[in-house]
Amino acid sequence: MKPPDESRRLSLREQVELLLPNWQSWYPSLFDAAADLGLIRARVCAPSSLMLSTRHAEVQSEAIQAFKEQWSVEDEPELPPVTLRIHNKTYRLGKPAKRKRAKRPR
């Protein structure tokens, strides 16, 4: 393998191959070899941070905040919902209307 170029970062595979050229004869996976060589390690975290919905919400809020900062966007004021009455039916715009459950005859 040729010497690493200083201007770019080595991939995990390249780092393992530099340290242990025949790693495939010793390890079943690249990650096992990297862990034994000390290139990667497990990190202890709270169980709540493992929830995908929590992580997704945090990533999404960070992305929205970064977008607002980059483009100098100000938060829009929240408008009150609009209620329309057409042919004796009520429609709410802005927020979903709460539906009442119909009682079933027994």
C-alpha cells in the first residue's frame, strides 16, 4: 500500500490495512480488527438516546436551527386557527380538528 497523502483522511479500511496488512486472515470483519487495534471503540450512552424517534427529532431540530442561522430566517408568529362553516359543517384550518367518537348502539 502506498504512503498516505497528508491532505486527505484515511478510511477505516486503509487504517487497518496499514497497521495489519493481512487482517482478513485473522478477523471475520473489518470492525473486529479495528476494535482490537484500538481504532474504534464503543461509547456508553443513555438508553433514551438509542430511541430512533428521539435521535431523529434532535437531528431534525438541529438541521432546522442551522438552516435558520445560515439564511437568517426568523420564526413566524403562530396564527390562530380559522373556522369555516359551510353547509352546516364546521372546518378548522391551521390545526387538525379534534373528532368526537360516535357512540355505537349496543
